[in-house]
Amino acid sequence: MANGQTISSIVAWGYNDYGQTNVPVPNSGFVAVAGGGYHSLAVHSDGDADGDGIPDSLDLCLNTIPGSPVDADGCPPMIPFDFLRDGDVDARDLMVFDFCSTGPATFGPPAGCAQATFDILDRDQDGDVDQDDFGVFQRCYSGENHPADPACAG
Ligand SMILES: [Ca+2]
Ligand SMILES: [Ca+2]
Ligand SMILES: [Ca+2]
Ligand SMILES: [Ca+2]
């Protein structure tokens, strides 16, 4: 097989007493295959851009920070204020807070801020995004590339 060529799919047959012929899904994108009496091997063309162990084709969160736990979809835990869903609460998430903050007793999202985002930011659910809500944001702030605590909002 030429370099860079991919196999569209793999079939398997024969004895299956140890599951050797159970081809895992997704059955595509392999670049090399090999087999032995008790095992089968295939090399996948997929990369893992964020290095969390979940290949790009299955990873729903492609920018996970190093060291963050991930689920089967390659996504970090749901963390309050982690709008980029990369596992930290950092300056980029703060930009969202800034953008949607209203100050005290100014109710409803400012122009361009989605209601759903505003509702997440309004921790005390009093209709504004102000200093009280920012206090919770500060407790969740982990800094760039540091995994944040999913229970930070307490
Ligand atoms: Ca990944
Ligand atoms: Ca990921
Ligand atoms: Ca983040
Ligand atoms: Ca509030």
C-alpha cells in the first residue's frame, strides 16, 4: 500500500473465539493492518489534535486542554463559565463574561449576548450580571490550560 493511502473498510473472518473478527467501529480510515493467531491490529489515519486519547473523528471538543479529564466524546466535564468547553476557565471565558455583564439592576442580556449565555452568567438569578455573579466567576477561574473544578460554583 502506498504511503498516505487509506483503506476504506476492513472485513474479518475465521474463528472468533477471542473476538478477533469483531472489527471495531468506526470501520474506516485505516492505513495499515496486521494480524496474528490471537489478535488483529490496524493503524488509524486519524490524528488526536488535542492529545486527550480520543481521535479527532470521534472528538466533539477538539481543543481540550492538556491534563483535563474527558468523556467518551473527548469533552471535559461541564464547568460553570467554561464557554469554550476546553476544560479551563481563563481569559477567553472572561471575555464572554465581560461582553454579557450589565452591572447591578440592569436586567436582561445586552445586545449580542445570547439569553442562554446570560442565564449561565447570572448565577444568583436576579436578572442582571454584576459583581455578585463575578464573585462566582472568580472562584471558578483556573487560568489558561489549568483544569478548572466542575464544582467551583458550589
Ligand atoms: Ca482528541
Ligand atoms: Ca477533546
Ligand atoms: Ca475555557
Ligand atoms: Ca445576577
